[in-house]
Amino acid sequence: MLKDILFPGLLILIGGLVCCSTKNSSENIAQNLSVQDVEIRSVKTTNADIAIANLNSQIVSLEKLVSPMDPTSQNKNNSAFKSQLLDLIQTQIIYIGSFDNFYKARKLTLETDNDVSQILINITYHMMVHEYDEANQLIDELKLMAGTEDTVADLKASLYLARGENLDQAEQIMQNLINIEPNYGNHLRLAGIQRELGLYNESLKSFSKSIQVYNNTSPFPPAYTHFQVGLIYGEYLDAPELAKKHYQLALKYVPYYAKARVHLAEIFMSQNNYRGALNLIDPIKDSQDPEVPAILAKIHSLLNNEIEAQSFKDLAALRYQTLLQDFELAFADHGAEFFMGIGDNPVYALELAQKNLANRKSDRAYDLVDRAQIAVQNLEQ
């Protein structure tokens, strides 16, 4: 049950902290598809404020249980508690933008030789911060311990999705897993893989199926599914009105879902609705996600509020620099987007884009390098 509630956290992190624009391929794709809205059933869920309060409370309780600083704790090496805590803080990162949680996640990792539960925690952490070589090494260790490839098949599929490699194999793995266990998380991962394969209609259907089989009351999974559907329409199929609809549905489930607000605000900005964009982002201006001050800088610049624009630009740059110093691979792609744009440092952007490409050979990673190179060339002219 917990896995169904929290799985979106793992998927969004292993696929990148949320995909950015992939316009390099979407225009041609859109011409070949009849873009229609996918039907996703409405789900009755717990109120988001209550869900977030419960989430925060569970994190506090689990932190006390595993804290080595707590002399009353008898569970600091209990992998089950640590695994639950890691799932919860990932969820907090995604929906609340609590990026300090990356440091909390790092503290949950331990060197281990044969503790399977701890190895799984370490794999999850390495996937979170895009340290895919380390994750792959640990997955191979698990395979050797188990003596069979089937034991780590789902982990391999997640790794393939994150790195943009062996996607046909990853799709087959997930199809096989769905035949055995057609749950929310498996349909979700299949949808992500199909999206990266360019199978957008199939991906939309898989996202829809993930909600068909969803049988919990947490608002986070339905919000995440609608957000991902919005990404397909907005970033791949050039259908901004459908994207807008699904971002708004995501916010209906989780009103302060930072990424959904940012992407919806970008659509408003593209339609010259700068005040609407500002109204969307202002309530989350204290988010630790550097994308929030970055988009506020853009909005205020468009509104000719230059003092506010510079202030938010400086804040975004500081947050990116801090995160890149400690978790470079996790933020290399979004850092490159920022520094080739409003961050005004295309040389650094190219460096980050190249590091991202060395780590993951996705279409977007190649496109990011191409655009960064163009930005550098424009700077030199």
C-alpha cells in the first residue's frame, strides 16, 4: 500500500527532477498524431492539507526512530524504517519542494556488504541524485546475491528509463511485470518508458490505466499522473490547452504542487498572461526549488519589475550553485537550462549539459548540449 502511495516520488526522480522542454522532436510528432484528450477517472482522495500534515508528521516520527543522535532510539539501523523515511522525504521533495531533503536522504545511506534492505536504500538514493553508475553497480551486486536476473528486473527497467538506454528492453520488462502485478506503480513506469520511446498515445493510455487500478485515497498519485499527462501534451505534443487542463487537475488534488504551478505558469506566460503566471507562483515563492525563483525572475522581468527580477534571479542562481556543488548530476540538466537562459552563463551551461549527457544518453540530453553550444556561439559572436 505504501509503495502505491509513494511510488511517484521514485519515478519522477529517476526520470529527472521533472522533464523540461523537448521541443526538438515534438513539432514533427504533433503533425503525425491526432491530439485528443485522454480519459482519466476522477478519484476521491484525502484533502491535500491533511495529507501533507500527515506526511510531515510521519517524517518527524520516523526521523526520531532512525536518528543516531537520539539516545532513546533503538532503530537507527532498522532498514524498514529508513526505507519508509526515504520514500516519504522523496514525496516531500516533489510536492512541497523541500530540497533540503536531498541531504536527509544522503544520511540514510550506509556502506554494506550483504544487507539487502540497506542496499535497496542506497540504490534509491543513488537514483535520486542521478548517480547511475553507482546504482547499477549495486543492482548487479543484488543480482549476484539472488542468483537470478528476475530479482532486479524492475530496478533495471527504472535505470534504463533514467539513462535513456535499452528502452525496448525496459518496456518488455514492465509489460511482463504488469502481467503479474498490474498495479499503479508498474503502469506508471511503463508510461514513462513509452513516453521516452516516443509512443505518446500508448503512454497516455498507460497513465490512464495507472489511475484505473489505483485504490487508495492519497491525493499525490492522481496529482502526479495528471502532471505527467500535462507534460506529454505541453512538452511533446504541442497541445497547451490540454496541458493546461491536466496541470489544473493536478493542482485540484494537490494545490501547492510546485512543479505543476511552474509548468502551468509557463503556459500562461506563453499566452502573455503574466499576471496570471505571477498569481500562480507567488503562493509558493518560499519553495526551496530553484525553478520557483527562476520563473519569478522571468515573470517580473516581463512585467518590467527589474529590481524584483534581479533579486529572484540572484536567489535562483545561489540555490542552483549550492545544489550543483553537492548533487551535481541531479541538477546538471536544470542547471544548464537556467544558466543558458536567465542565468546568463552559457559557458557553464554547456559544461553542465555535457556532464549530463555523459551520465544519460537521452534525446533531451543531446538536445540540451546542442542548445548550450548555440548559446556559447552566440555569446562569442
